Amino acid sequence: MASRNKTLVPEAKTGLNRLKTEVASEIGLNNYENIDKGNLSSRQNGSVGGEMVKRMIESYEQSL
């Protein structure tokens, strides 16, 4: 199954990957970029994405 995710702003990809790695390590998923995500629970993967969105929203609100 091919990924349907498209990078709308290619320049942001590096920053998002850095944020993903930082969040994952803070919740105890060290070396997240090299882990087979299929071996993690939905809760673990969802926690990373959810925390990323939370931080991006907080950052945007602070910049207003």
C-alpha cells in the first residue's frame, strides 16, 4: 500500500522530523526514526503525532 501523505512544504520536512524524534524520545521511544512503527501500538504512534500537533498549535497561538 503506497503512502498517500504528500509534503506540501518540503522545507518543513526536516523540522517536522526533528520534532517527531524529540517528542518520541520524551515519551520513552528512543531511536524512533529507526524503529519499525508496525511493532508499536496505535497508542504509542498516536501519542507522538498528538503531541506534535499540540506543540504546533501552542507555538502558533503564542505567535499571534
